[in-house]
Amino acid sequence: MQVRHTLWVFVAAALLAACDSPLETNPTAQIPADDALRTGADIRLAVRGIYDALQEDELYNRDLVAYPELYADNLRFTGTFTTDGQVGNRNISPTNSAIHDAWLRMYEVISRANYVLDAIPEAEAIEEEESDQYEGEALFLRALAHFNAVRYWGDVPLVLEPVRVVTGESQLSRTAAGDVYAQIEADLAKAVDLLEGFSAQGRATSGAAQALLARVYLEQGKWAQAVSAATAVIDEYGYELEASYADIFATKNSDEAIFELQYSINDDNSLAFWFFPQALGGRRGFAPTDALYDAYEPGDVRRDVSIAIHDNDGEELLFATKYHRIANGDDNVPVIRLAEMYLIRAEANARLGTSPAVVRGDIDVIRNRAGLPDLPTSITAEEDLISAVLQERRLEFAFEGHRFFDLRRTGRAEDVLGIPASRLLFPIPQQEIDVNENLRQNAGYN
């Protein structure tokens, strides 16, 4: 995907070219930052630039969607890139350039958000309502980027201020994951309030902030908070499950879309290209595993929405079809949707010892939409309920970037994937360690 916006002329080149790491960014290499974000109009354009950074190949345009599936058991490596192959083999080198690029992009999002947050209080010609909206959006996006980073690498630098002058102090060390999560929660809680009443397709909203909070709470094992946040999203924001699972992907910005990144023919993504076989115009660098295909129960409509079979001269090739707009590359990417809230609430309630009937009720909402019957009432034990949730999450969110994190969160990644504990986190990019003496590598990658 090409960046087609010029609004970040004061920072974009510096972010990736003027220095070795976005943690050492000196945006004054272009127009002075203090002169660049003076008005509400400037900030409006800058906020768009934060979303644009999320749309890059290393994030939701490809890697952040595919890699958690490839590192797990939903996708297998069928391409030629060594960087992808290491992910598929669950043996990532610290010098893997794709993982380094993901780090750069996540901190680019954070850096852009920090410049917006810093500029808002002094901006001219900006109404309070507009100011609240932009602040809420920037907080949501900064929280999302920090959340993706902490899930990939564990302890990561927590960056909350623009870096205008590169000094030794700007070489940040890793912050304890618990402290990073605390800041993510604070950013999202504030965004929930600031964005109340604001609604726009593809933009952060109060409902999106509340939904991401539910995901963040679940990741940390904060079960009661996860139930509360997920219930608020289900009950208070007007989202509705699509009656047809296929319509989620056939129609952009469906009724259950909570936060969906927008792509168009002029601002395209490459997911269909990477999933479709060559005969259909793609590259097929990743393919669904046979185990995933076989995991669907008879009658589950999600399988044929998610996976197709291409006859390649008698060889049957599985390929992913959720992202299917191969000609224009304009599939939107669902980052958060309502179905997840039901399964978050089910998992958290199971952990809390809530009535099994209540837990099964939320799971059955998702199963019934998929054309499946209710779970047997004999499923009552906590571990069995968690297994049922995990199975539904695997099938419901295949190729949406959840699978590895779900296995790790539920303590099953080592057994299911056959990896040691040291492979539950990705390596800190060696390029970052080389330019920042305060960074330390994750255990097992030295």
C-alpha cells in the first residue's frame, strides 16, 4: 500500500528515514512540528494520518492480520519470503526484517498520536467538541498500537510524549507490561468519555474504545471488568449481529462492525492478493491448514465463507476468502466486531464461575448465527466451557488476527503449537537493540 497523504510531510520522512528508530524520532528534520499543527484543520488532517499508518503492510494491511494466524495453527506458510517462513515455522530470528518493520509501524502510530495530543491544547480555530473528538481518536489509536506491541513483545517502551530532540534520554528502555496495560486502560477509558456521541465509519468511537477495553481486560485476566465492558458494548451502542455471517464480509461496515479499517481502490490492501492462488490473481503466500478446515462442524456456514478450494490441475488448494476483492484490493479489515463481545463475555463469565447456562447462552448466539445448534447442556465444567469458547473463536475469527493470542491467553499455545515458553513472545528486533543500548532482548533469543 502506498501512502498517498501529504499531511505528514513534517514527520513522515523523519519517522522512517532521518534516524534509525522511531523511538529516537526527530521530526524537526522537516517543517518544525510546532509550526505544523496550529489549527483545527491541521489536526484534522493529522488524525487521518494516524489511521493511515495503521493501514500499512506491516499492520492491518497484511502482517498483523496474517501473522497471529500463521504463528498458530490456522495458516501455513506457502510462499517464498524468508521473513514469513520464520513466522510459519515459529522460529523468528531477531533480525527478521518484517518483525522490525512491524515495530517501526506501531511506534509510528504512537508517535503520530502523541503529536496530535500535544498540539490540541494550543490549537487555534478548534471547537471544544471537535477537540474532544480528535483527542479521543488519538488516545484510542495510541492505545491500540501499544496493545499490539505489548502482545507481540511483552515489556515494550511506553511512549507518551513527542520526541523533538534526540538525546540519550530519548533512548527508552522497556516498560513493564503491567504498566503499559495500565496506560492503555487509562487512554481507552478517557476515549470512551471523549468520543461519546461521535459516530463515523472507520473512525474510533466510544463503542470502539469500550470494546477494545473488553479485549484488553480479557488479555490480562480481569474477568469482571471484561464482562462489564463487553456487556456495555452489547447493550448500549446499537450494534447488531448480522443475520448472515457472509454479509459481514460481503458488505463493508456491517451492522456488527465496531471498528473497521477502510480501504478503497485508491487506498488498497493486499490481503486477497496474499491469500488467493496465482490462477485467481493472487500469490498465496499463506494457506488455511487442513486442521482448520476440518474443525468446522457439518452445517457451519462459516467454513465456506472463510475457505475455498481451488482445483490446480487436480491438486486441491485451500485458500482464504474472507478478503475476496482481489481485483481492486479494497476489502475493509474488521479490527473489532460485535461477535467478539459475546465470546469475551462468555469466556470471562466461565472464569468467574457464572452459571454454565449463561456462558452457553452467549456461545450459542454465535453458534446459531453460524447455522449450528445450541451446545449440549452437559457442558458445565469451566475447562470445557473455555474449550467451547476457544473453538468458536477459532472458527468465527479465522484470518482476523486472533488465534495465537487466544491460544497463549488460555495457556494452550505450548501444547497445541509445540513451542517452548520462550516462543510465547516475539523477539525484540535486533536493529532496535543495536541503536538503543537501553533495550534488552526477550529470553531465549540471545
